Amino acid sequence: MNAKIQEKIASRILFFCTVMVVLPVVMILAIILYKGIGAISWEFLFSMPRNGMSAGGILPAILGTLYLVAGAVLFALPLGVLTAIYLVEYSRDNFLSRLIKLAIVNLAGVPSVVYGLFGLGIFVTFFQFGASILAGSLTLGIMILPVIITASREALESVPQSFRVVSLSLGASKWQTIRHSVLPHALPGILTGAILGIGRAAGETAPILFTVAAFYLPKLPTSVFDQTMALPYHLYVISTQVPGIAENVRYGTALVLVFLVLMLNLFAIIVRSRFRKRKKW
């Protein structure tokens, strides 16, 4: 078998594998769009729920999801980036640093329901935040921390060592080198971690079930210590616990959640692409 035939066979196999990955995603999106588009209306998106969620819209659930995602990212992104900077730039390669890195990798695989129980015990009960936006955001923030730390570490390690050497040789301090010569070039990779974290935080049900989510609230929250509705939990309840909800309403809620996650990711991708254009290597 000559090289050209082997190349064709390999390309066909790789194309088939790609189709097998993409096709289920396309089918899921198509089904949700087909069955849920009929429920989308101005009232459905921008009105308050009525009659125990049997009428009205899902505005509190949409805003609640945005509140929780924003709170999680505001907590996890700075902490995750600073942790990654310490591990890459300051820590020595010893038993403690290797143990920390191993713990971060293991935390990324912990089921979300465990994070929910942790948030219930620490933030809701111990710190007495109660079932609130603050408790839910902190729980989601801790859940996405390993993803952000790992992505930030890889981004920082990808910056050529020569950038650091040149900066230090010109008299810059360690922090000035990191601030001006390393971080600007690592930002696209750091934002990739933020994108992955946003996607996970917006779609999780178990952590907010224990710490913040309410099925029906006829008004919007007024502080971070209030409960809120959220699209993932709302979708779970109307699909499994409430009889008589029309099918298009369930799929419409799923469509709004998917669209919201896509828009958040699209915004982060646009910001990342702007920073990526500044790269000179």
C-alpha cells in the first residue's frame, strides 16, 4: 500500500470521526430548536411568571442565571489566574507544589453534586449566607476554579522564556515582568479557561439546587442574599415535577438556556480574539 492510499484512508477515517462527534450536537440543537421555537415570544422572555409558573414568562430565571454566572466568574477568574501565576512563576518544583497541582487536576473531576453539598455545608450553613445568590455564586466559582487554573497555567507556560529573560535583563522586577511581558501574551489562553468555566457554570443544576435556586419567585431578587430562579433548575422542575406543562414550553426553556450559553461564550471568544491579534509570536 503506497503513501497516497494510506493518506486517503487516514483522512477518511478522521473525517468520519469528526462527523460522529459533530452530528449528535447538531441533532440535539435541531430538535431543541424545532420543538422549542414555538414557545419563544416577547411575553415568554420578558414577563414575570404567574399562577405558580403555569402562565407568564421566565425573566427571573434568565436574570438569575446571568447573576450566578457573573458572580462565579468574578470570584473564580482573579483567584484562578493568581493561583496559576504563583504555580508557574513563583513556586519551586517540590513535593508541595506537585501535590497542589495534583489536587487541582483531581478537583476538575469531582461531580457537581459534591460541590453542591460543599456549598450547602460551608456557605449556606457555616457562614450563614442562607440559600442566596452569594452562596450559589461562590459554589459555582469553586466548581470552575480547577478549569480556570489549568487553562491559565498552560497559557502562562506557553509564553516563551526569552520574554522573561529579556525583561529581567533590562532591570524589570519579577512582578513587572509578569505584568507587562507575560500576562498580555497569556490572556487568550486565560480567556479560554473563562469560556469553559462560563459554559459549565451556566448549565449546572446540582450546585444551585442546594444553595440558591427556587422554582417559583414572583419578583426579582434585590440583594445577593436573596434566592433566585435559574434556567437549569427551572428546566429540571418543569420537565420532571410539574404535570401539564406544554412540551414546547420545556423545549423553549432549553432553547433559551442554550442560546444564553452560546451568547456568553461568543462574547468571551470575541474578547479573546482581540487579545490574540496582539500576539507577536
